Amino acid sequence: MFSAKNNPLQKAGPFLKSIRARLTGLYLALLSVTLCIFCAILYQVFVRNHQQEFDYALYNHAVDVAQSYSVDFSGEFNLNQNSLIARQKVFPFSLGKSFVQILSLDGSVVYRSPNLGNKHLPISTGEWQTVFDRGFIYHIIRASEIEEITHSKDDYRQITYLARKGKPLFLLQIAVPMNLLERDANSLLVFFMIGIPITLILAGLGGLYLASKALEPVRRVINKAEQLNPSNLSERLPEHVTDDEIRQLTVTLNGLLGRIERAFESHEHFIADASHQLKTPLAILRGELDVFRSKTRTQEEVNAFAESASQELRHMSRLMDDLLLLAKMEAGSGSLTVRDVRLDEILIDIIARFEILAKKKNVGIKVDLEDLTGGTSGDDFLVKGDPDLLQSMFRNLVDNAIKYSPEGSPVEVRLINEAYRVVTQIHDYGPEISVDQAERLFRRYERGNILVSKVTGTGLGLPIARRIAEMHGGNISILLDRPPGKAFQVEMKKV
């Protein structure tokens, strides 16, 4: 008995399921149908043409025989026997096995070839009329009809010819064997029966080879994909040189790998950021809680502890919101809900929300809207974007300006409508920074050296704002040429 491991059908299973095998099978099926149809048509044409040549030769032989007989004055019928042999001619039938019969118009036999004996060749009443109308008629005599005459299994082709040489008229009948015609047809049929399977076998081997070569890029992609893991997602699949469907598939998969890589990086960043940034406030809360529980506290101390704990929890909540938003944008999963947005309306709404915070710090907010298009644009302050993300971007910038503005100083918000872009400048009168510090401010958790101990924040507001601007095709920069303080400038393309 065969074990499952030695079963050749199971081993052949993966191959039979492969695209290479299915493509080759489909190719062979189409080729076999095409070959069969072509060979069938060719066989029919061959048999028809050879039948016509056979009949032409038989007709010419009948004409020669009809020209060789004579009738003397006494009515005696004479036939030149040399015409029945025709040694100088080549016919597609054997004259040695042929039969000749000549009938008078009353149906009596005036001559028959010796090999007929006392037998006669058949002729029907309908053939008489056809012969008189056309001058000749062909008829196939099956072997079973004249087996007692021929003593063979060959079919015969008979021509009945109206001999018009003088008077009276005679009907000449010649029957010749069709074995040479049938042999040629059978030879062609055998050739097809042998040639078609051999052709299909060779075509199948060639098809497997060509399919293997055509799918070689796919095999390389599969081998490379099997080597990929989260530790080497920066590698890419090999792209096919030819610009075909395989290259398009590879490019698409590489794009998918890029998105997966960014998602993994975002996931890793989020885990690292969360573990690092949440560790400090949690340690502070735990330490304050341990100190608070060490002895009985007055109501004022309880209130102070509750306020401190609440402040730390608000900081952690804001930190988690920023981390999730940043991770979502970096992973590319935060798809934009793009529509027409007026930046002046967004800024006015945000400023209205920060009025209370600004008043607590005695900071005024000034808004200046400028239209440099002369009113000809027809799309004042209108851009394409996600309103929620744009609100988050400007909220971070306005909040940042209020935090770092000294008491009694203003925050100036200037919105400029140009022909092809909308420029927003948010200027605060806080501490000045250097060029190196300005670029570092857009890094995660980088807050420079300006009042870090006095101003609370997560260090993620500016990185989030810049990422949102880039997602909208815009840009954020810091203007340092307007002392005192600094200004954040946002450039957005118009509709």
C-alpha cells in the first residue's frame, strides 16, 4: 500500500493548482480545439479535392473508351481492348480491377468486360434520365453490393456516360475501385491522429517553459515577500523592468509596504512616546499620593492636592489626544474630508474660544484681514481642506502664542488673501529664539529653552500643526525678522 507521503497525486497537487499549470492547460485546451477544427476542415477539403480529381480522371477514361468502340454495317459491336488498359496514362485507380459495361438504349448489354462474367453493373431508372440530360452521372457502389463480383471489401466509383459516337447511342458504364482514394484519406487521418497529440505534448512543454519564464518576476516577488518581517519593512519588492501588469502589481505592493512601514513606525513611536511621556506625570501623581497619605491633611491641603492631581490628569489627557492624532496622521489612516473651507471663519471661531484664556493672562488678540487681490479673486480666504484638522492646526498655533506671550502684550493674527494662496501670520511678543531653536521647535517634545518651567505643554502642538499643513499641501515657518517676539506663518494654496 502507498503512504500519503509517497502519493504522487498529492505531490502534484500544488503544481496542478499553480497559475503556470492552469495557463498551460487553458492554452492546450484552446490549441487542441483549434487544431481539431483546422484538421477537420483540412480533411474535408482534401477529400473533396481528391474526389474531384478522381472523378475528372474517371471521366477522361470514359471518354477514351467511348472513342474506341465501333459498330460495323451489320450491327456488330467492337471495342478496342487497348483503351481499357491505357498503359501510357496514370490514373488514381487500378484499371486491372475495373469493370466495363455498355448498354443499348433498350437496356440490353452489348458488351461487358470479361471479369464481370454474367453479372452486370447496376443502373436505376432515375439515372437513365439524368444521363440523357447531363451526358454522364457518378454513382458510388458499396462493397456489399458487388462483393459477389469483386470478392473484395473495396467500394467502387461508377460513371455512366452517354456515348454519342454516331448512331445508335450507347450507355457506357465504368466502375473502378476507390481503394487508392480511401487509402490517401486514411493516411491523412492517421497523420492527424498521431500528429495532434505530439503537437499538443510539444506545445504543453513549450507552454510550461514560457509560463515559467513569464512568471519568474512573480516568483522573485514571492521569495522577497517571504523574507519581509517587521524588522526589515524598509526593503521593497523587486520591480519588473517592463512596464506591464507585473510591474504595476509590484509598484502597488511596494506602496502598500510603505504604508505598512509608516503604520508600524507610528505604532512604535506611539508606544515609545506614551511610555516615556506618561511615566513622569504618573510618577508625580504616585509620589504626591504617597505624601498625601502619609498623614492627616487639612481641607486646604486636600483642595491643593485635588487641584494638582486634576492638572496632571488634564496634561495626560491632552498628551494622549496629541499622541493619538499624530500617530493617526503619520500612519496615513487619518483620511482627509476635503471640502471648501474659509480660513477667516475658522480663525475667528478659534479666537472666540480662546478669549477667556487670553483675558485670564491679560493678553489681547488683534485680528487683521487683508485682501491683496483687489476683490477680483471671488474666493476670499477659500481653501480646500479638512475643517477639523485645520481647526486643530490653528488652535495649536493660537494656544502656543498665548502661552508664550507676556502679560499685557498682544497676539496679532494677520490673514492675507492673495491671488493663489492664503497666508496666516500669528505674531506673539514672547521671548525671541535663534534660527537653530526655530527649526527644533517642530520636533517632538522640543520646546527650546523659553520658559519651559513656567509654560505647560506636551511638546507636540507644533509637530502636529506642521504635519496638518503638509497634508494640505501647505507649509509652516517661523519668521524671526519681526522683533520683539516671533511669528508663525502658514501658507495654504487656494481653491
